Amino acid sequence: MSEERHDYYIEVATGEISRSSTDSEWNFKISATDEEITQLREVFDSNHSVDWQNFYRAHVPYVQYHFDRENDAYDENLHQVYEMLHRLGDEDVKTFIESIGILDSKPHEDHE
């Protein structure tokens, strides 16, 4: 049994997900089920939490960006967002995401 798909409009910077293309700014149009949108919302919510952790960490000058777990978590979440947008988006979305190369490698794989 397949779930019904709906069009959603995504603003990556703010983590906003809307069913309307005119209510606010958006970067990507995708077609997704309720479950897929819930998963995307969870990743955006996780990034919001990590973003606050990064704000507090930014005031600790001796921790460099590339050795900071919170930044790694933010980057991994952003990678997951773009993976989902690539999977759920139309050809224009897929082409754009492929052109920026964000899916070419996992974040921070050279630090493991």
C-alpha cells in the first residue's frame, strides 16, 4: 500500500517545510509522503538543536571547527537533508544538488 504524495516547498536555511509555494520563500520543491516529511522535519529539528550547541561552542576559542562534534553533527544533518531532497525532488532539484557536489562524500570522512 503506497501513501499519497504531496508537493512541499522547502527552505533549507530556515528548515521551513510548506505545502504552499506562495506563503514564504523556498529553495526546493519535492513530492513526499507524510512519513517522509516527518523524517525531514526531524532532521531539521535536530539541526536547530545542534545550531544552538554550536552557538555556545563558538564562545570556547580553543576548540577548532574541524575537531568539534557539534559541527560534525550539523554537517551530517545537512548532508541527510540534501540526500532526502535529492531523492524526493524533481529533475531540476536532482541536477542542482549534483552540481554543488554535496553528496559526493560524507562530511568529515577524512577526520575519522
